[in-house]
Amino acid sequence: MVRFARVACFALLGVLTACDVHVQDETPGQFVANNGAAMYPIKVAVTHDSMVSGDTVYVTAISGDRTVRLEGNGTEFTALLPVHCRGSFPLQYRVVWTIQGISTRSELVPPQPRTVQLTEPPLNQSQAIDTTERSKKGWDGAVHYTFVTAPNTQITAAHLEPVSQDPADVKAAKAIEVTSDLPESAPCGTQTDVALHSKAQQARAILVIDTDNPEDKELRTQVQFSPH
């Protein structure tokens, strides 16, 4: 996502003089959410005419009630913006500059904050469960999920479907059941398990879970019970 703004000023010391500052927002419009440091790189490029010295240009990012100072060399400014457990964040820049050491100006770019989207990182597409050791009634395992774009995600329901309509796959899926008590809360950044039980040492199915997370309303994970 690239945004461009031009700021012009006139009439310095009685002389009609241009002192333009051009601000180009080079921060992407979307990131894959980070479950670690949760820091996102933001960047703007600034160009200006001879009336403005690069060492008098300062840029601050504004995101809601948080501000972060960008470091730069007069033409390129960067910073890392911390955002935790959210699916998006607002972004706007305050640019401040001085005209020949006499007059200081500032501008908000863009005039209204824009929204940067955060998407969930890819979650479990498949899960292997070791059935080498047997419990009294069969084999137990779990599929692991970690959500990072909401403070709390509710896993509201779960069911199993056969991998295909082949009779062998339909039979294999019937051997597996969901044993977690649902709904279940998945706090941001915390691994949450959906527990399964298989009556057969060799079984496979697709686990389908429903959530209230806008980024992942439905997730499908292929599950394979087998000895390792």
C-alpha cells in the first residue's frame, strides 16, 4: 500500500517561495500476524525542495492512542510498531519540518488514518497422532491451534468428516470422535487443543472446527491415527 501526499507553503519573508514536502507511505496494507514479538515494519519516504533541510524532518506514527517515532536519514524513515492480538490497526503519520530554520510546519498523512489488516498465520492443515501405545479404550490425541488476531477466540463446534466418500475412508472416519467439551476458549497466542479419541489403531478423517474468529470462521485439518 503506497500513499502519497504533497504539502506546499508560500510567502516566506515576503517572497513567494515554494517549500514542498512530499510524503510517500510505503507500509503494506496487510501483514501476516506475528505470534512472537508482534512487531510490524512501517516506512515512509520523504522528499523536499531546497527550502527544507532533511535533518529538520521528523516523522511519528500514530496508531490509535499509541505513537512511535520513526528513525530516518531525512528521506527514508522506518520503525517497528507493536500490535498484539488484533486483526487490524489504524495508521497515520505526523510529519514535522522546518523551513530554513525559521518556520516549523506539520502535517498529518493521510488526513484520516488508514487501516492495515493482520491475517492469521496458516494453522494446522494436518495432524499425525501416534497410536503405538494403546489406552484402555483406544487411542487419544489432539489437534493444536493457536490464534493471534483476537484477544480470545471461541471454538464453538467441531465435527469429523471422511477424507473421501470411498467406503474405506467413511469407515475410518467413524472410528474417531471429538472428546473436547465445546465451546472452548483459545486465548491469543496460547496453544489450544481439540481432543480426539479413536477406537481403531489406524484411522483418518478431517476435523472441522467452527470459531468466532473473523479470520478463521471454519478450519479443516486432516487427522491421521497410526503407529509411528
